[in-house]
Amino acid sequence: MKKLIVNREIDVNEEGYLLEFKQWDREVSECIAGECEIVMTEKHWEVIEYIQDKHLKEEPLSIRGIKKSGVINIKEFYNLFPGGPLKKATMIAGVPKPKSCI
Amino acid sequence: MKRLVILGAGTSGTMMANHLVSKLPKKEWSITIIDQYKTHYYQPGFLFLPFDVYTTKQVKKNGKKFIPKEVDYIQQKIDLIKPEDSKVILENGDEISYTILIIATGTKIAPDETEGMHGPKWYKNIFDFYTFEGAKSLRNKLREWQGGKLVVHITEMPIKCPVAPLEFAFLADSYFKNKGMRDKVEITFVTPLDGAFTKPKATKALHYLLEEKKIKEVTDFNIERVDYENNKIIDYADTEVEYDLLVTVPTNMGDELIERSGMGDDLNFVPTNKTTLQTENYDNIFAIGDATNLPASKAGSVAHFEAEILTENILRYINGEPLKEEFDGHANCFIETGNGKALLIDFNYSHEPVEGTFPFPGVGPLKLLKESRTNHMGKMAFRWIYWNMLIKGIHIPFVSATMSEKGKKLEEVNE
């Protein structure tokens, strides 16, 4: 389905995750973050870049990965993206949320 | 003489030995398989062992029976892979040179990765069911358990057989109903993901199962530690879940051999090309099954489909031909839902599980993403297929290595 984000039609799934990573940019990101009541800071962008890098390499995302990333510690990660940090950070990063096979 | 060496005689390694023994010219090639353990376990059976559905004898056999006679089977612990020298070093100091290496060392649970998990209460009121010892100890515990809070928990992804924890919760519901004590047991499913079901189609089709079986869901739970003194698990957001009996799936990691050899990622999985199964760093090393870092499910069916494609790619590699980029992440899994019913799912890298029929389009007899007794019969029959066909490398009729899109309702799929 299509969703209007910063006056552009963006392809998203039922939960609001981007379907096409190439439609992502910082403006889109800030708008989605706003819907999650998050104001982006430099630290947020660092985390977003780390997540996008993992996605492009097709490596699984986990809290352990965040812990070992050297980008941020887990308490900070929860503070930056309160309540389900991985699912919110992936949505803002324009990549699919971590999931299982069903 | 050239030598092909397989590390690990589990599901993947045994299948590869059986596939390759008839394909490699015997005058030029010898095949060696190395594994420290004597027993070959039917791992899908670990789900049933705790509920007394299978006996211990039904899930284990002597591994040697399944390795072809022409294959040299070494029962030794592997100390190191030296990829630069194309050598494997065994614990007893023996060095084995290879022309081609296949890594099939699987994945293991790593309960030490979570504080308090592998402590004084391990196998007292904290259990795994991903090992023979864990499943058997849990069976003994369940036989005498008087009820209380049962928490079924996933530590972190990726895990082997990602649906097994959910199946465990479904089977527990049936088990306690049959024992006439369901009202004494509270079942909670705790996951780091955002639901017990994480894909839109499956959530829509299957969420009723949780409601019907009165299984509570705790989602987005990233465990920090187990407080074994007070019987609760605590996550990084300080959410607490109390348990009387904790059935957990600990962190899954590749074999320590991979770490010792400096060949793995953070979780000791081997970086592997997801379509050819050649490792990313060494042309003459291939990897298969749970040992790889492929973004596919870690499951026997995936290994089975990979084995058919890897066999062909090994032959192509030997002949100097380009490798086939054919593996599509195909998985095909029965999911027990309790009360003698099961679901069947069929999916790959790009398609989520959908409704339809299998293996014959429009006919079945198995139905995809729907509960049925026939699917349960399929799962039960699978144990026979595993021991008699699958690990012997015998092709299972009508089931292809790549996913068929026929007979499936794929039109609405979007990820």
C-alpha cells in the first residue's frame, strides 16, 4: 500500500515498514520518527546507519548485535527508541523489522 | 588422489556424504567425514520427547549406520581448520589435507551467554529442549510437575527451527489438558520479536491459535538476565516475567571450532554465498545447514534442499564450471498445533508462508497455513522419511529443492 510521507507516495506494508529501501531518505526518516514521537539526533542517525549497514549485508539484527556494535550501549538504545527499540529503529531506518519465519 | 572432507556428521554432513559417494569418480576422489559424536539424533523429535510422545530410542541411532562404507569416517574432535593450508587438525594432532572442504558443523545452544541461565537451577526449573539431555530432563520434570506458571521463551534470533518454541507452547496446552490439569497451568510465550507470529499472512491466519489455547504473549522482550533465585526473567527495559517452570531457547551459536579457526561472524556462523553455498572467503570451502550465516531458517528441510544444490555445485567446481546460483532459501515445515493437528508452511527468501496446497497444486493432499489432521500425520510420518530417505540422500518425490509458486495464493504477498 501507498502512504503519503513528506508529500511523496511511499510503498509501505500494513505495519508501516518501507517496502523499497531506495525510497528512504532522511526526510522520510524524520517523518516516521515523528509518528513514533522521536526527535532525531546525531546519536539516532549513527544507530540508523549501523542498522542499514547490517540490512544491506543481510546480517540478522539483534540486541546482542547492538551491544557489540560499539555504536551504543543497550540502555542508551532503549532511551533513544523507547518501547520496542529494534522494531522502531528498523521502521525509521526504512528496513524490515526483525522477524521469524511465520 | 584428491580428497573431499566433510566436517560434521549431522543431518547436512550425512546427506552430503550419501549424495557425493555415488557422484565423485572413485579412482580420483576419496571422501572423509569427521565428527566427534557417535550418536545421530532425530532433532525434530526433541519437540515430542518432553511430552512422552516419542521415546528416547525413537530419536537416536548410531550415526555410523548412515555413512556409506566407501566413506572414511573419523570419530575425533576437530581442533582447527587451516584454510590457508587446506588442512584440518584433529584433537589428537592428526592433520588431514583436503582438496575441497564442506563445513556442516551446525549450531549449538549457548546458555552461558545469558546471566543466570546456566546456573544452579539449570535442569531444575530452567530447561532447554534443543538438546537430547534438555528434552529428556524436561520430560522427567513434566511427568511430576504439579502446575504453575510455564514460560516458553526465546532468548534471541536467529534460532534453529524458529517455530519450535511456539509448537512447544501448543503441545503443552494439549498435554496439560489430557492430564486434566490445564486449569492449574498458565502458559506465557515470551519473544524478542514483536509477536509470536511476525508475518502479516501468518498472523491473520493463525493468531486465533493463541487465543483458543489461552496462551499469553509477551513481546519485544530482550532478556538481560535470569533471576534464578526469585524465578523471574528480566529484560533491558526492566520488564519482569515470573515463572515456576522456564523452558527457554538459549542463544544459538555456531561451533566453537569456527571461532577457533577465525572463520565465523559474531555468532560463529560461516559467511556463505546464499545462492551457491560457497563460503565467502575461500573458493574450495563450502558450507551447509545451520553452520552457515544464510538468511534462511535453520532447519532440516532447508539443509535437505541445500544438499541437492550443493552436490551439483561441488561437481561444477571440480569441473571448473561456474556455480549455479540456485538456492532460494526454500523451507518446508510442519508445525504441530496440538490435539492431533498440524500446519504446513512452504516459503523461501522472497515469499512468506501463504495458503494453498502441497505438493500438488490445487490438489494437496496437504494444506498450507491451515490446521489439519493430515498435516499432523505428515509430521509423524516424517520421522520414517528422515531415517530412511532424507539423510540417505534419497530424493523425496514431488518435493523440489527450489520453491514452487504453483497452487499458492501468492498474489497478495508483500513483505
